[in-house]
Amino acid sequence: MSTVNLTADTFMSTITGSDIVLVDWWASWCGPCRMFAPVYDKAAAAHDDVVFGKVDTEAEQSLAAQAGITSIPTLMAFRGGILVFSQPGALPAAALEQVIIAVKGLDMDEVRKQVAEQDATASA
């Protein structure tokens, strides 16, 4: 599967409409972003069960601000609409593969339980 360009209009529907979504936050002027792009594209071709999204932080500045992006590239992983991984910096291929495997292996019942507990604590 190839990567999908995400915008403010498509971001939430993509995150909530797919089981696993990785998002690469990038900009054309960013050297590390350009180095990470082929690694990300190769992973996208190898994992057709994962949506690989890309957000151009220059074109989507308000979306990047809402997501709290302060450094690029930043990689985020969502599973079942829940943010389960976020890390700035370009990952080497082996590390990206480890992230993908870890996200696929998550016990989502446990993740949802932890999110509910955090939400209860935050609202108490």
C-alpha cells in the first residue's frame, strides 16, 4: 500500500476508520524528513494491513499545532483510534519495523482499560 496524504479534513476519519494508522509528520525543507521518507514508503509497501499517512506540517499548520507537533519528523501510531506511540526523529528501518510489530501486537482491551483509568483519574 502506498502512503496517504492526510489533511485537517481527512485526519480524524482516517484515524478512526482504520484499525492501525501510522502518521509521519514532515516538511519538504526538513533533511531528516527527506531521509526518513523512503524508509516509511518501503514499510508501507510491506504492510498492506496498516494505513501509512503523511501530514505536511507546512500545508497543515493548524493540524500540526492541534497534534502538539514541535519537532519533525514525528511518527505517531494509532490503533483503534487511540494514540499508542509518538516519537520525534527519523527512525531506521529496523526500528520502524519494531514499532509496527509492537503496535500490531498490542492487547487493545488492556489499552482501552488503561485509557479509561487515565480518563477517570484526570476527571477526578
